[in-house]
Amino acid sequence: MAVADVFDALVSKRSYKEPFTFERSMEIIKEGAGTQFDPQIAMLFVESADEVRALTKANESMNGQFQYSEEK
């Protein structure tokens, strides 16, 4: 759950920060594997990037809460 919570915080716009890109957020999760996150859970999350991206976009279109940016 910690991985998903951190990812959500990274890709979401907050009053005090702009959202990180999807790609940078995944890099931060990778960097935290073994220190901040269980390494197996973090790697499974990163390996599921296509599914995570699809769910993030679907959630955004349903309620507009996520506002992550794509690298161009």
C-alpha cells in the first residue's frame, strides 16, 4: 500500500507542488526499492507500469483528481 500511496502523492498536483511525470514517479519508486519500500513490491509495481498508467488515466477521467503529466 505504501508504494501506491507514494505514487499517488507524486503524480498528483498539490497546492504546494506540481505533479511529477509518470516516468519520474516510477524512477522514484525504483530508487526507493529496498530502502523505503519492500523491493519485491516496488519492482512488481514498476513492472506493471502499463496497467498503472491505464488505471491512473481511467481514474483521472472518472473524477479528475489525478493530474499527472507525461514527458514529452
